[in-house]
Amino acid sequence: ELSKGYSLLQENYYTATMDCNLGTVTSTVYWYKQIPGGVPQFVLYFHYSSSSPTYGSGFSAPKFTSTHQSTKDYRLIISNVEEGDSAVYYCKTWDSSAVSQEGTCKHGSSLPPPVLTVFPPSSAELQSNTASLVCLSSQSVPFADVSWLAAGSPVSSGISTSTAVQRPDQTYQISSSLTIQTSDWNMDKVYTCKVSLGSQTSEKTIKKSECPTE
């Protein structure tokens, strides 16, 4: 569950919480963090009779903590969530039973998907060999993963993506530009801007034939 708190120093704090029920076992809970493709990292262990958790290397309070609702129901709490906290978190007990827990967002269990706008190259740019496409993403949090596809294939170079800028309405905007070959644009190649925010992904495509001529 994702909740929003407030501080005099930073207005937008997001706290992720994940619940774990140990089933028939009354025991200590162990939490692990695994980034896809990586090795699980031990975050902490906690017993309902303890006053505080015991932490693994690189994890500490107040960023990570744990509470219990009963002798079998535990909760992992991650404060001030950042992009690097994105992972699959596992809870485990001594009998080696493990349950995969994916973070959900209490801010409606759903952050709204990013809203994308893609701009074509300017007519002045198209006089040269290369040109730029620009993708603007409007979103509710200050982080996201931005990628580009050309004719359905991922692009690995020529991408420049800005950090998030907060706007007066408290939303955030990220801009990303993609340098393309003018010849590819003239051949009507399809380009796609893709922005992922947690479980939400938005895509917007653009190609020359769908753009109004000046």
C-alpha cells in the first residue's frame, strides 16, 4: 500500500507497505529484496516479541522497518520510496515457505498511468541528416523508466532523458528526446515512446504519415 505523507522539508513522501501472513506458522519473519535478474538481498528479520527488527547489510531504519498485526501477520514498510526500491520483496519464515509480495499502492492501489505527448521533428531539422523526436510524460510521481522503440525494436543510443520537473499542479513532467535519421523518418518508420511507472506502462507512437504537414 502506498500512502502519502508530508514534511516541511519535502512535500512528496511515498511509503510502500507489504503484508505477509505466515499461515499456520508462528515464527520470525525474514524479508528479502530481489531486483529482477539479481541475487536476493536480506533486508531484515523480525519477531512479534521484539521491539525492533534486525537488519541486513545496507538496510536500516527509518528507511526500512517492520510491524506486526498478530503473531502471524507482519508488514514491511519502506519510507520515502525511490526508484532504486523497485523490486520484488519476499517474506520467509524458518520452515522455508516463501511468499512473493509485490508492492501495491494505497494511493488508490493505482498510480495513474503517465500521459504522453510525442512531438515530430521541426521542418528546419529535417533539412539535415538527423532530427529529433521529443516525448513529454506527465505523471504523479518524480520517477519513471523511459525507453524508445524504432519499428518495434528497442533503441539503445541517441536518447536523452531529463530528470522530473514539478509543475504548479503538483504533477511531474519528464522529457526525453530521440535522435533519428531523417531518411528513416521520411521512409515513415514508426517510433514509440514508452514510459513505465511501477506496474503502469504508457506508450505513444509517431510516424511521418500521421503528422499534419506544415
